[in-house]
Amino acid sequence: MRLDKFIADAKGLTRSQAKKLIKDGSVSVNQKKIKQTKYQIDAKLDVVQLEGTTVIYQKYSYYMMNKPKNVVSATSDESEKTVVDLIAETKRKGLFPVGRLDKDTTGLLLLTNDGELAHKLLSPKKHVTKIYRALIAGEVTEETIQIFAKGITLRDDETTKPAILRVLATDSKEKESKVEISITEGKYHQIKRMFGAVSMKVQELKRVQMGNLKLDEKVNLGEYRELTSEELSNLVKKID
């Protein structure tokens, strides 16, 4: 692998930024300063340092974000702030959100530059479970739960796959229900449309799990962190 590609990929830089660092003498390989951008290295065997700090090569990046409201699930947008805008500029290269959450939906969102993993997670053939918690205007009953369990025919005659609906709390005075819902597909505005089909309205919606990946509640709204090796391994096992 070329040294400039190694530095660019590992540090989330453009190739020109990586080349400048190398030419400036900031990079060493096996404790020898290298200024040739095309210098070939073995990413597994050679020790590369940038300004004295060892650089660990990682082809792909994986970030768990707790998405806030009023941010769109996109890589770029002319008028709206995107989830990628919330990532530090030095870490953004090639990142994209895996799937999407509505602008007013919060919670777990995976961002990566690993197209193969993203494709598997989003493939209808994999039946990856997504779990949400919601505040519903209306009292969710056992009848509602059974309707969801059979699959709901939406107002445009589209039918959903069976979903697991669980009541967490009910406020009879306010006529509100806190629920958890598990689905295995990702239709447009699906959960809002499902409740709309039974004459209820979603007031708040938060995703808490995707496959085996659970939202770390220590990650505040608008913040993110890298997946641990265990989280990534468990996520991959679920879809391979």
C-alpha cells in the first residue's frame, strides 16, 4: 500500500493533505523518516508514525450516534444540517448514515464508510430488527397489540410485516401510552403510518436498537462514539 493512501485512510484526510504531511517530514516508517508519497508499506507489519505517534490503520470506521431532532439523515443537504455535519471534520471522509431516521426522530444511527455492511443491514432479506420507543397519543390496548402482531394494512393499502408492540406505561388521564415497537422492515414513515392506521398519533419517537447494536445511553443527543470491537463483532454476526 502507498504511504499517502495509508495516512489518508487512517487519519480521514484527503490524499493531498496526506502527501503534504509526508513531504514535510512528519511521517516515519519503522523509525525512518520517509518523504516519498509513493513509498510502499505493509499495513500489517510496518510501524508508521505521524509526528511521533503510531498510526493504526483501519480501512473502515463505525460510529454510533444519538441523533437529535432537526437534523436530517443524509451526507449533505443544501438547506438542512445533516448527521454527517455533527461528525468532526477530520473523521467525516466517506461516512454515510446506514438507513435514515426522520428529521423529528431521535436515537440510534450508525454511520460508516463500509458499504458492504450497510447493504446487509438494510437488505430486506436479512430481516434486521429495529426497536423503537415512542410516546403515543391514545391508549394502546391488547387489541392494538394484536393488530400490530398480524401486520397492518396502511391507508394506501400497503401491508406491513408483523410487528411486536409492548406497552411500557399508560397515562389514562392524559390518554397517552409509552410503548416499545420492534419491526423488521423500513417503509417510509412506517411507525407513524402504522399508528395512524389505528387512529393514533406518534408524539415522540426514538430508536434504541438495530440488530444486535443497542444505543449507549451515555451518548448524549447530538454526540457519537466509535463502536467497540465487541459491538461490531456482534453486529456482523447477526447478519452474516
